[in-house]
Amino acid sequence: MPKHYRPAGKKKEGNAAKYITRSQALKQLQVNTKLFRKLCIYKGVFPREPKKKFRGNHQTYYHLKDVSFIRHDPILEDLRAKSAYRKKIIKAKAKRNKELADILKNRQPEIKLDRLVRERYPHFIDALRDLDDPLTLVHLFAALPGSDRLKIEVKRVHNCRKLSHEWQAYISRTHKLRKVFISVKGVYYQAEVEGQKITWLTPHGMQQVLPDDDVVYDVLLSFLEFYETLLAFVNFKLYHSINVKYPPILDPQLEASAAELYALARYFDANSRPSEKVEATQEEESELRLAQLQHQLPSNEPGALMQLVKDAADENEEDEDTKECKNLFKNMRFFLSREVPRESMLFVIPAFGGTVSWEGEGAPFSETDQSITHQIVDRPTQGHVYLSREYVQPQWVYDCVNTRIILPTEAYMVGRVPPPHLSPFVDNEEEGYVPDYAETIKRLKSAAKNEILPMPGMGKENLDDPQNLLAEGYISRAEAIEAAERKQKMMTLEKQYHDELKMELDGFKYSSSVSDATKQKSDEDMETGEEPLPDVQQISTADMSKLLMSRKKRGLYEAMKKGQERKKAHVDLLKQRKKKIEAAEKFKKN
Amino acid sequence: MRERKKSSAVEVSSVKKKKEKKTKDNNEPREQKEKEESQSIMKQQKNTTSRSKKEKQRKATEDYQSLRESELSGDEVHGTDHDVDNADDHHEEDQTDGSEGHRGVEESDSSEDEVAPRNTIGDVPLEWYKDEKHIGYDISGKKITKKERQDKLASFLANVDDSKSWRKIYDEYNDEEVELTKEEIRLVQRLLKGKAPHTDFDQYADYVDWFKYDDALHPLSNAPEPKRRFIPSKWESKKVVQYVRAIRKGLIKFDEPKEEEPKFYLLWGDDSSAAEKANHLAYIPAPKPKLPGHEESYNPSLEYIPTQEELNSYQLMYEEDRPKFIPRRFTSLRSVPAYENAVKDSFERCMDLYLCPRVRKKRVNIDPETLKPKLPSRKDLKPYPVACYLEYKGHKGAVVSISTEASGQWFASGSTDGTVRIWEVESGRCLRVLEIGEAIQYVAWNPLPELPVLAVSAGQDVLILNTGLGNEEEQRRVKDLLHVETPTAPDDNMASIVSWLQHDKLDGIRLRHFKVAFSPLSIFSCIFVLVLDLGLVEDHLLKNLLLALMFTLDGVFGRMASQGRLPLHGDNLIVGSREGKLCWFDMDLSSKPYRVLKCHPKDITNVAFHRSYPLFASCSDDCTAYVFHGMVYSDLNQNPLIVPLEILRGHTSSNGRGVMDCKFHPRQPWLFTAGADSVIRLYCH
């Protein structure tokens, strides 16, 4: 009798009853692979991994419940109806009944995905949690050229552009942007909405290539369809929360000059008064609710009340973060040169409280405006220079945003190679390697904090700090430079001091560790008496306990060790390269 | 040819029109019909006429301009028929007033191309120069004077005298007299007669029909268009009436602009209603894409950029092993190009999202060291062999087997060089060398101290030898035991397997096997020594016992026994296998190993228990021997404690073999290891 024999009338059990393979699912649903793919994408159904793959390892398994979940969804009927309708059009065209074909085309049934969005994301927070991929894809498509051959309609590209701008406008308006990183792949942004960290990637503003081979655009477009709907609803909810009407109506002139973000900002401004009102009412509401709750609570439960207050405090804390972001570029006016990526800058600078203008039509202020504090330039040389403003490269803005302090601009001047742009997503300590510039930034940060807490004897210096000067209204450039120089001198001094401290610390540590080691050694010697090979002994002890591990644990242990080793090797490689580079530089100098 | 066709078409139309004019006097309905007919014909030929209109005009002017009077020169030329009609009258007038109105001929003359026109005034009315003495200017700016006009009388007289004067006309435009050639005159005459101007033009040529009516699948037809094409359809008009009535009755409604519902609305208005649990499977969110590190920056630190050598080494790698992303550095933001794999990357992400099985996995975020089990301190488990104390050298081949004497003073070793050596443990002195001649497979001392007998298996034989140790009393007993008088009469069943012989050179017995019946010869010989020792020399008894033992062993641990070595220790048993696994069986517990230790990467050659200390050891071809602490408690509830204690190294590999055998000292916690490098080592605590 074969092992898998099941007597007639007996039900399937175990994995075989719970899971079905993909081809079985296709048969059950009576759909073709294309439609099944679309359904899976819309419904968010993914294959699962049964404990035992009863049909072999090469199969894809779906949970039976997932499949029946698809089967009972009206979207299946809708999609079938749509394909039937498409056949009608094809038929009309084949019969050269152009009139009918046109009529049919214009009356195509529309497939609505709102129900699916609600089903997949029953809470708004769920939708926000899963927003990374939608944003990335929508931003990508916003940058793609329309193509008839690949069925990328221009209309959809425009819709993607619109959605992405709406999202950016909201983030920028509510100052929820936290981190920005320019990579080779594009610009990464990270925002924090309702406690959820949302990261997305926008491609560089260039002509994108559409690869023909190894990309199936149907898949991308199916995903995009769902994502567009999702993002539109999310935007609606977000706009609703700040009491702005959605969809926003934009100034066509600004839209034409590709400054949609600014147009959106203007739109927000027009609607700003009611939003403030709403905030006020919300506050009132919350107070009211608090009072109600207090009523409801029995008076002998102080714990619950404490909790409430704590929650409020937490909210305040969150606000502080936004406040910090809001005030980073406060009272600064930026002007973008022609060659600077405008969209990104128009998004980032207002998100951190700055005012920005650009070269072109519809700009709020022109280059000749004397109140401009910073001009962002990305060209080898700057012809005409206004003395009242600083000329910096775009990276300065991004670095300031990531470090949350106003960095000194010397390193970012026009024509220079800017200092390395570091990823804000990396925890350097955990990675085990800290790049030089990260340390510099750390020092600058601590210095900035010191300024906030003025120390005795440092107060006067603080006054001369360029930042404060900026805040006061900028007296003259020369003075600022002087101040900056002074500051740098101080910084170097400080650095020296820190280094010394560090050296001392290290030294102390080193000595202590050495003494520990010797102590241990002596202990061992004392106990074991005559031990000829302590090294071998230690190695063997390490191996010894490994012997007794179960196979599973040993595998885990070895994998972890391997991971650690790889990490270490990477760090070592970096250090080695750095050493080489430094040596080469020294050689050059000599 | 085409020219001709066109001109003929013109001719046709002109004929039709003439007809029409003639029939003007007739009754009206007929006229109308004809008009229609002619219109239809005109329609057909409209293309040709319109195309040839210019040409026609040109021709007409060429042909008849000379015949026109100067007053009529401004008139439009409408059609040939009109010109033809008027032709006769014009001609008469022309004849009378020949001096003027000849310029048309001049213009049409081909000689015009050869001689540049004298006139320089351009397209300016001649009246402007009527009262001037000059007409225009020459190239140097001087006035061109008009020719002196003869007075009328003189000219008349000259005309009378000159026979050719009737052919001369005055060209006012160029201010010269032109004499018409004979051909030109003839042309004019033909025109006056109403013939075609050129003689070679056949006005009444045979009609060549280009329509084909026969032998063609789709014959062209010049049949006139049927009438129905000009009459509005009856059925259409009926349909229209129907529609009109339906609209009036309100049966047909026109598309009103649909009231568009707002596409987007507040989907998550109140989250409270969504709290109810959906009865589908838990949603496993997809893992978020990895966040970019420093190396992905457009301007990373220099140390993140791989050097040229490293880049070259990537080229040598397999494609799968190559790093997916190679950091690059751009010195300014403006020089960063578009990322070429942007679409591909997001496509891959999408594929992952809908095709990758998702499983919730706990992420282990612990220090790997905590995974290691806590072991009792090794100091508490002393004594055990730790380091090499002595080396016994003398063998010339790999030492295959060693065996210690019960008292622990001596031990014997057998090697592939065909010798058995007996050593003193403490001093390392080689006491005796027994030449066997064949490669030794196994050596075993009698476990009883009072009979110092050594069993050696070599080739197909087992030898039981006197070692020559012990006092005289013992020697005597040994001699007795090892004395075989005559070769025993071969028994029916035993003869085929074993024959007992006195060894010819050495002091002992030789057991000759005719078949290798039992694979683990070692066990056989061990047991044999035991049996010998007990004095059970009866053949049948021996046979039964042996078989019984073999079968029990084989039945219980059949599979493992065939691979490894089995020392017994109470109810516990260790099996070392060829794959380097050491299994500890608790025979009371189950037939599955209580613990499997994977310590050796190569074959385990032997395992050994210590008789008195809770130690056991394993040796392997990887040139190491492991010493373990293996404590078995008398309390059955407590599991045996197994602690690895030491790895003993020192042997070197030869021919892929490492340590061949290990044996504990019977009294001391010492371990003997026999290496394939022909050295025996003693490890002491």
C-alpha cells in the first residue's frame, strides 16, 4: 500500500487539506494565469509555505482559505465581465463597426478598488504601514515616459505625478519629513506619519530607461492600479485630517510651469485658516473628551488618569520632533539656481520651515531679492555673487536636514567637492565602522547642543556664532566668516581635548583589560598548576561546548558567527582601504 | 498624349454646350433634362476640365489673342465656344486694324525665348509712355527712345509698294515691326476657318475605348450612375420618421451628463466599525526593503569605493557571487545620471510581493555565545589525559591495534609491517618483537592477569601467543594451555571454518580459517581469548556461544555495528561511525541514541571506555582523539552526564589515515593512541 493512500470516503488531512498548489487554484477558480495574477495582486494574496510540501518542492502553494477568499470576491466577476466587454469591442472593430466600437469604448465598465482597499487595510494605520511600496512605485511611474507599446498611458503617468505631489505637499506642509538621502538609485525620503516611519524612493529627475527584456509591465501596472487607488484614499484621509478639500484645485499656470508643489502649497495657504480653526476645535474636543472620561472614571482610580496624562505628554513629545523640524530653516530664504533639482528642494526646504524660490515663471521672489540668505548652486563657478547670501551646493541642505543642525557652509561652497554624503539610515555603532565625516558631524552636533545650554565663559563666543547671526538678521559676511573661523578654531581645540580624553579613556581601558587578562592567567596558572599550552586549551574550550549543541542550535550558532565574521570582514576591508587612501595622500604631500 | 486627351475632353464639353445653346428655343422640361444630363457629364469631366482649365486658357489666348481687338483684351476668356462664336467678327476687325493687336502673336512666338525683349519697362501700361519720347531705360540708365513713327501717308505708300506689307504688324510693346512667317499665316487661316490650329491634329480621330467589357473579372464600366444614387433612401427616411416619433414620445432619451460620484471619499471615516475580525487568514505584511547604507550614497566616503583591483576581481567571480551594487562616486549632484535599473528593481520587488511565500519568522537577536550549553568546569572533572607524555617509536608501518595488559605494566601493539611489539608502559622500552609476517589486524591481551597470553589476528589467521611474561608458575600454565598435540580430527561442521595448529616459529597456537566468516574479527578474537581463558575448548560449545553472541549483537545494533566499533559499558554503549558521529546509546532507554556528538570531520576509527574512571575516548582519521567525561549515575532518573574534555593532537596523517586505535590504561587515566605515522603516544593527566 503506498504511503499516501487515502481510503475512499476519508477526508484529506493535514497540509494536503489546507493547501493547494497554484495550478490547482487556477483550476478551482477557472481563471487563466494572467487573471489569477491580477487577482492576487489586488487581493494581496501571496503563496504560503506548508510545513510539508506534499506535491514537491518546486510547486507554489496557496492556502485554501486564500483561494476561496478570491473566489467569493465580486472583483472576480467584475474582471470577467470586463474581459467579455473587451471582446465585444474587438468584435466591433473586426466588423469595422467603428461607431459601435467607439460607443463601447466610451462606456467601459470601471473597476473600483475602494472596497478592496478597505478590506485589506481595515484601519488607516495599516494602510500607512504598507505605504512604502506604493509610494516608491507611484513616484517611479511619475518619472517614466508614457509609452503606447508598453501600455503606459500618459494619463496614468500624470495621475501618478499628481498623487505624488499631493503626498509630498501634505508631508511638507505638516513638517513630517525626517530624513533625506541622495543615493545613486534616487532620493530616499523618510517621513513619520502617525508614528509610522514611511520610506520611499524617488528617481532622479532624468529621462528614465524602459527596459524591454526581463520586465513584465503588466505586473507593474496591476500593482500600480491598486497603489494609485490606495494612495488617493490615503491622501484624502490625510487632507481631511488637516481640513483641506481633496482633490485640490491647482493654479493652472503654476502647474504648467512644473511647480505643482508650490501650487499645492499655495492651495494649502488658501485653506489654512479653517485648518487652524479645526486644530483649535480638535483641542477643545480632546479636552471635552478628557473631561467626560474623568466623569466616567471612578474617582479612586488615579492610575488610569495618569495614563491619560501620559498619553497627552507623549503627543507633546511627538510634537517636539516636528517642532524641531519646523524650525530648522526658520527665517531662511533660499533661492534655487536653474541646475538644482527643483522638485526635491521645493519639497524638502518648506518641510523644514524654509522659504524657497527658483529661477523661472511663477516664482515667489526673484534672484535679486536682498532677503535671500542662501542660494543653492550646483555649477563649477558662480558668476555674479551677492555678498549678502551664501552660495552652497544642494548637498548642504540634505546634510543639514539629516543632522538637524545648520552645518557650516565652507565645505559646501561652489566649485568644491562636498564632504561625503552619509546615509541617515545607518546606525554606525552597530555597523562597527564610523566614517570620518560622521564623527565630525557628531562633534558639531554636540557643539550645537552646548550653545543651547550656555556654559560659563562660553557665552560671548556663542553670540558670535554664525547661526545666531543668521537669527539676528545677518550683519555682514566678513564678520560671519570670522565668526565661523573662530568657531572652527574652537572646534579643533575641543576636538583635541576630546581626543585626549578619548585616548585617556582608551588607555585606561587598555591597561585595565591587560591587568584583567593577566589576572585571569595567573588564576588559571594557580589552579591548573602546570599547563603547557594555554592557547590550545582556550581554543578547545570554545570548541568543546559547541560539540554538545543540538544540530539546530549549532546551525544557528554557526550562521550567526558567519554573519558576524562577514560584517567584520567588511569593516576590515573599509579600514584597509582607508589606510591605503591615507597613505597615498601622505605620499602625495611628501 | 495626355495633352491630347485633355484637349479632346475639352472638345467634347464644348460640343455639348453648343448643343445646349441650340436647344434653348425648345420646350423647357426637355431642356432641364438635358441640362441635368450635361451637368452629370460635366461632373464626370469636372476633374479633367478643372485640371486643364489653365492650359485651355493658355491655348485659347495663344490661338485667338492675335484676332482680338485691343478693347477686348481685358475680357476674361470663359470658354472655347464663346471664342469660336466671336471669332469671325474679331477677325474682320483685325483685318482692318492690323497695326495694333498683334502683340499676342509676338508673345506666343517661340522666337521670344531666343531674342531678349527690347522692352525694359516691365508690366507697366503703355499709356504711361504715350506722350514720352522714350520708352523705359537701358542698362546704363539712358533713355531708350521710341522709334520714329512714319506718318500715315508714307506708311500707306510703303504698304502699297511692299508686297509683303500685309504680313507685317506693329508690336507696340517692343516697339518694332514684325513680319509673320508663312506658317504663322497658315495657322491663322486655319483658325479662321474654325479648324484646329495645327495641321497634324486630327479633329475627328477614331474613338479609342479604354474600358474593357469582356474577359475581365471586374470589368470597368462607364455606365452612367444609376438613378437611385441621387434619390434619398426611402427606408432611411422611414427610420428617421420613426426616431422622430420616438423622441417626441419620449421613448429615446439622450445621454445626460452623468452625475459623477466623487471618486475618492473618506474611506477610513470611523475605525471602530472595522474592528470586527475578518474571518480570513492573518495578513503577513511584506518585509520592508532594506534601507540604503553609506555605500549607496552618490558621494560616499572614499573608502567605500572599491579599488580597481577589486573591480577586476569581481569580473573573475561567478555572476551570482558578484556584488549586486558597486558604489560609485560623483563629485557633484548635477553629474548623477538616472539609475539604469530603476524599473527592473521595482519589478523585482513587485514579483517578490506577489510570488514569494511569506512566513513569520522570529528574528534571533541574541549573542551567539548564549546558545552554548553550560558545562561543568573541567577542573572538577579531573583527572583526564591532557598532554602527550611518551612516544613509543619502533614500528615501521602504521600501528593498527594496541592492547594493554590487565595490570597495566605492559602493552602490545600490532602494525602493518607484520610485527607485534610488546612495550613497557612507564619506560617506553620495547620488550619483545614478534615477527608474524603478515599485516596485523588486531591485538588483544588476555583480560585475566594470571595468563599473559596475546591474541593476534593477521590475514586469515588468529594466533594465540605466549608473551613470555609473568613468573614461572604462570609460564607453565600458559605452556599447558597453548599445547596442541596433534591437529584435531576435523569435525563435520567445524572443519570447514577453523583448524587448530601449533605455530611453527613462535610459541603459540595458530587458528587457521578457511573462510572469513565474521566480519568483526576483533570481537571474535576477544571472545576467543575469553573462551580460551575459561578452558572451554570443546568445539561445539565454543561454536554455539560464538554464534549466539554474534547474533545478539547483530540483531540489536546490526546497522551500526557494521560501521563502527562497539565497546560496552554496563547498559550504555558508544558507537563511532564512519561519518564521524559518536553515538551514546542507553540500552535501557531506547534503541535510538541518547546523544549524538558530531566531533570528527573524518571516520572514527575506534572508541574506548575507561574501566574505572568515567572517561571515554574516540579517535579518528583526522589525527585527533577526543576525551570525554561520561558519568552514568546509579539513580535511573538522572541522565548520564557527557562532557567533552580534551582534544588530543600530535599524530600526523599518512596515507589519509590518522589515529588508528586508542586504548585506556586499565588503572590510570592515561590514553594510548596508535597512529598511522607508526608512533604510539601516551597521554597523561
